[in-house]
Amino acid sequence: MNGCFITFEGGDGTGKSTQIKLLEDYLKAKGKDVITTKEPGGTEVGLEIRKLLVCGDKDKFDAVAEALLYFADRHIHLTKKIWPAMNEGKIVLSDRFADSTFAYQYWGYNKRVSKETLQSLYQISVGDFKPDLTIILDIDPEIGLERSFNKAKNMDVKELRFEGRELEFHHNLRKGFLEIAKEEPNRCVVLDADKSIDELHRDIVNVVNQRLGL
Ligand code: TMP
């Protein structure tokens, strides 16, 4: 595969989708062939899985069932969209990938599903493949959640299943993302998301240029 895979991670309301659009515009202006996508729901079938996961009662699945559904979505996403695009030499920007499963289903739920289980599911559905670069947007969960609730007010379908969890869950998953970044410093960069949209965009462009020379 000669393309490139960049993932954006972080808690809810960190501004990932805004920043991905800005990076897409920046890279396209440089003449790069870029596509953007997201998890869950980067494919048609994935959108059906997304509905199951993000709508409805917060206790309708446990962490194991959630992890299975996220990895099913991810496997379809990789085989139908990400890998074919990379094979055509494209830069793929994804709003979330597997770090979200480790952060939400392992750290968020206070390790109720083991890391080994998630690593096995990763092997089965992703193999040895990893993103070339992961940008983790970090913010105090109280600020992030307020942003998410404001965004949801304008949605037809309310995707608030995760936002309905207690604050401790969101603090745990923030810790989880920071832990992942510490474990894999060559792949992950943590950026302060409590900055203006323009400042954060500049930080992201700097990281992408330094790490990948795009
Ligand atoms: P989004 O709102 O960022 O599109 O993500 C949907 C929700 O799904 C969000 O609250 C994070 C959660 N999620 C997980 O719990 N595990 C995962 O593996 C992924 C990709 C997302």
C-alpha cells in the first residue's frame, strides 16, 4: 500500500470533525489526493452498525458486545474503503479508529473488558496494520461534553448514548488516550484541543508536515 492513513482520536466534543475538514482542505490545496472517513459508520453497512451503537439506552450493550460491533464495523471499513483507497495512493483521514475502542471499551469502562480480548479482536479484524499517524485531541471532558450536547441539539437523530455516561467514564477515557500516546510515541501525538480552531489547525499541519513530510 503506498497511501497514508492518519487517524484522529479523542473524547467527545474535541473538535475532530472540524479539524479533519480543515486538514482535508489544506492537503487538497497542496494537490494531494485525500479522502475523509469515520468510525463507526464509514461504509453503508457501517452506518447501520453505527445506529445500533450510538443511539438508545446507555446500558443496552456491555463493553464486550460493543467491542465486537466496533471491530466488525472496522473490518468492513478497512476492507471496503481504507485499504482500497490506500492502494490507489490516497491519503485517508479517519475520525476515530481502534484507539477509540481501547479508550472507551477498556479504559472508559474501567477495564471491564480485558486488553488481551481487545488485542485478539484487533488481530482478527485488523491484523498487523496500524495508522501512520494518530492525532489525539485532548480536552477537559466537561468542556467537551458541553460542546457535544450543543451539537446534538441540532441533530435529527440524537447520538447521545455515550455522552449519557457519568463524568468518571469520560475522565477515564481521557486518561486512556494519554496512556496510549505514552505507549506509542512514534505513532501518536497529543494536541491541546482547548485552543481556537485556527490555532489547533496550525498545530495539526505542523505535526503532519514534521511526521509525514506531506
Ligand atoms: P463519534 O460521535 O465521534 O462519531 O463516535 C461515536 C461514539 O462511539 C463516540 O461516543 C465514541 C464511541 N466509540 C467507541 O466507544 N468505541 C470505538 O471503537 C469507536 C470508534 C467509537
